Amino acid sequence: MGKLLWEAIHRSSTGRIMTEEKFETEFFPTILEDVRKKHQIEWNPDEPVMTDPGMADAVFQAGLEYLLETGLYCKDTRRIIQFTKEEILEAVATARRRITLGSGREAITLAPRAPGDEQHPYTWFPAGALTKKVELYKSHAMAAMQEPTCDGVIPIPLLGIGELKNVLDTPAQTVVCQAEARAMNEAAAWAGKPGLFLGIPMSATTPLAMMSTFGPGMYNKENCTLPIQILQDMRVNYDRFNLAFFADQHGIEPWMSSSPALYGYLTGPEQGAIEIIAHTLGMLAYSGGSLTQAMCMSIHGTYVGNDISWCNSAAALAAERNLGLPWVSFGSTGTPGSAFSDEAWYETALACINACISGMEALWLAGGSTGIECRWAGEVARAAARLTPEEGVEIIKKIRAIEYEPTPSPLPLEKLYDMTTLQPRQEIVDQYRKFTRIFRDLGLDYPTWHDA
Amino acid sequence: MATIADLRQKVSETQPKPAEAVTRELLAEGFDPIEILEEGVMSGLNDVGNRFAAKKAIVLDLVRAGVTAKTCIPLIEEALPRGETPKNKKKVVLGTLLSQHNIGKNLVGTLLSIGGFEVVDMGEKNAPWDFYETAEKSGADMIAVSVVFAPALEKFSELLGLLEETDVRTKYPVIVGGGVTTQKWATEQGADGWGAQAKDGVDLARSILGIGS
């Protein structure tokens, strides 16, 4: 956080006033398309990844110009907060490029990595499940955390504690989120990783609940971050500023997050990548953060496809070359009950390879709904770390040419794992082995895959 | 000489001023206002909706098509002989449950308005009670709910429970849609209808409230 937070607050009451309808139907779409055309940013639908350094620099320039011209729309005051080029460039110049998350033996330091670097992107696994049964929730977390390739986790929202529901805008939500924190800490201790990075408070949906969750200290500045994410399409509200200020006051790392929806108000992945850069620069200004989670999705409800992976790679490469911030993207497909979904296993691998060759530092929610799927994501990220962009694209194109089998119905954890030992049952191990063989044939390798 | 096909094209291309000009010309030439509305405006809107379903248009195109249609509709309404207004007198309370997302909700509102419904738009970040209170105060015929993030799923069930508890569940059919919802989930909750796309909202409202299209 720096002087630009105070400037943002000031300008939110003095900037140009505009209806939100005009902002979203005329103002920002026109500017965005103009900068896209000016910088000749084009996506070829046959290309799943953007590897061109020149275009990456163009995406960055377009994103910078888009932010400077559009500004951030403050939903509370209906005014536009604008920054000068000098202010943004100073925020970029003074940004922190290395951050440490977690503590003790589990501490990880995210530092800039270029495509093909030996250092693999860190993999943060989904931990927990959408349930009110805290013990089951914890078992899911333990199954993920016990995996050797678990570099951290992102909790799944806890829906309640038994009969106590996760009720928005009440202390129940804070208590449920604190139960999430307790379960994460206990699972990490069980897994022998007490200093593990535990992501963000996911069971809390309001700023008050998120901030209150930090009260008892189970989530703290060593093991957790605080989301200060920008709202869709260049919008902010005062909640963002309060969260950024709270993070700063407590020494908590802000979790900067940009998740544009393609085909909503954005025409495609080119505009998505430009907007991610503009969002990041905007968040950098008002939060002084560093850690950036950036991913797009389609308004049609998917997280996979050439458009999605191209957008994520274009933004990541633009950031790697021009910002050097710790960059995190989505490491799975969001498929419910993904254990026996071939699409989920392939697309998880694809996301990991994309991260490696696009210069990303980490993947969040890497893997699927079980620990062994998380293992898969962690291993692929390590196996693919040194791939050149050309090698990575070749594998990704081979994956995309595959016609996936239909996804079967989801199975609960107890059907997939022995709940006493928390070890995967043979059927899911066989699924894992199948994919280790497929990916060895595609040219990747990892030490444990040799038993396949 | 303008044709209804020209109007359909202008709406489909989301060009408000040319669409308005063509509408005026058609009315001046004596075309049937109902035909202008249905074959020109609504068909143009459907074209954009179909392009969106085929992933060849974006939500912004749908919104702009709605804006285009709204420039034409008042002119058409003025030209309708008294008693033939296409308004169906049915009132729909519409809002987003909990979250601040409004793209889908706005779109449903636009299409419902164009479809002849009176829309009471509650905006975003609504609690279950807000829906109940607004429906009661406005004399609504139906409640339409946008659910776009996971925590709102449970709130939807709370809304249906609240309507039961206040003895108005049968008075207000409830339809739902949004990114995190599915037909299966909506059926399990006891919703009266679920829509995958914005245009489904109009079809559901017509069907449930017994209005011919």
C-alpha cells in the first residue's frame, strides 16, 4: 500500500462522474478495442498458447494505456479514478518481485521465473470440500496436503459446521471461516507440514468476515493472504480499499486477483489478456501488492479451450517480461467429481505445462477433487518446468487433438480413498498410472512415473 | 422503401439510430405495428441471441441489441390502436441474490420488458427478504432470481422457505438462473422454473403465467 491508495480514495470523490451503464456499454469497451487494434493484438484460434515475446510486450503496453485512459470505475461514487503514467510506472518500479509464503521448512519464495526455467511453478492444491461436515472437510485437506508435491493449498469453501450454516453478513460466517482455518492448520500438522501456505480465507465472502477471520491468529501473515481483488471490467468499490488497508496494517500479503469473463463485455482472449494487465496495474496502485492471481473464464461457463489458455499465457508472458510479479493462474478445470474425468486430467496437465512455458510462478487450485489428482498436477508442473515454449506447445496441441471420454458421475471421497489410511483406492491409482504412461509417451518424465 | 427485414437487420446489427429511423419509416408507410414488433424487433433480437448461443456474439451485443430494441418499441407502442398494447400486465420482480454481478440479470430484465412484462428490477446484492418485500409491495406475479456464486445457492433455498413461511409461496412462482445453477439443482430446490440462458426467462414467465407468445 502506498500513497496511491489515498489518491484513489480522493479521486473517487473528484473524478469524472458517469453512469455505470455508460461505462460498461460504451466507455471501456471502446477504449479497450481501440488499444487492441492499435497494438495489433490478434489471436489465432488454432493456437492454445501465446509465446511471442513481441506480442507479450504489446499486450503490456495496451494494458497500461487501457488503464490510463479508462481508469477504475468506483461503484460507490459513480466516478472514475484515474492515475498518471508516472504514478503507475513508479508503482511498477517499486513493486516487490520476491515474496515468501508459508514458514519454516514449508516456506516457499516466489521469484521471477522465465519460460523454461529450472524452477518449477509452485502448485497449490484445493483442500477441503463443499460440505458442512468438518471432519470430512479435513480429510479432503489431509489427502491433498500429504502429497509430496504440495507446495501450499487453497481451501474449498466450508458450507457450515454441522447444523450451523455459513450465513452471510453474520458472525456465523466468521466462525465457519475460522473453522476452515483450524481444519487447515490441523491437516497441515497431520501431514507434517505445519508451516504450509494456506492460501486465502475461502469460506468468507464479505470483507468483514474475511478480516475478522484473522482475529484468532489461525490464519496469519505467515500462512495466509487477503483477497483485494478488482471487480469485473475495471471496477472497484470501497471494500477493495478497506481490504487493502487492513492487509497493509497487519503485514498480510494482498492477494491481487483478476478474473475477466470472456464473451461478456470482452470480445475474446486478446481483450482478456489486455484487461488482466490493466487490472493488475490498477491493483498494484491501490494495494501495493505483489502476488497476482490471473485467469480468465468464458461466460459460457468453461475454464478450458484454446481461447482460455491463450489469454492466460498472453497475460502471464506480458507480466513476466514487463512486471516480474509472482504470477499465479488456474491449475485445473473446475470439473465437479473430476477423479475419473479424462478431460480433467488432460486439462490439468495442460494448465501446468502452460504455466511452465509462459513464465508463471505458481498454480492455484492445481489438481482436482482428490489428493491423487493434486499429486498429478504437482508432478506435471515439475516434469514440464524446463520445457521450451516450442516443446510445450507441441505437447499441448497433441492434448487438444484428443477426443476426451465423457465425464462420469462424481464419486464421494470414501469411494475413492480408504478413509482410515487416507490412501487412494486401486481404481483411482490405475487412473493416475494411465496418465503417467500417456504423458511419458508425450515426452515428459518424473521419477515416480517409472513404476507405471 | 424500408422493409421489416431491414429493421430486423438493424436490430441484429445493434444500430439504435438506423433501427429507429427504419421503424419510423415502416410506421409511416402503414405497416402493422404488431408485425413490426414481432418480425422486425423481436426477430432481430432472436438473431443476436442465436449468435450468442453459437458463441458468435458476446453479452455486450445482447445488451446493445436490447438498447436498440428499446429505441424502437416506444414508437411502435404509440402506433398501436388503443387496447392492443402488447403489454401483458404481468409484473416480475427481478434481482441478483447476494452478489454484485448483474450482466445476466440485466439481460433477463431487458428481454422481459421487451416481451411485454413489467419488470421491477431490484438490482444486485439482495437478501431473500428483499425479494419477498418487493414482491408484496409491488403486487408482483412472479419472482425471477439470478444466482451467480456458490454462497447464494443456499440463500435461494432460504428464499423459498421464507415464501412458504409467509404463506405466499403459491402466490409467486419463482424462476432462477445464473452461472452456478443447474436444472437438477433448481428442481431439487423446488423452483418453478430454471433457465440456462436469458431468453429462457421470457419463455418460462410466459409459460408459467399462462401468456401466449
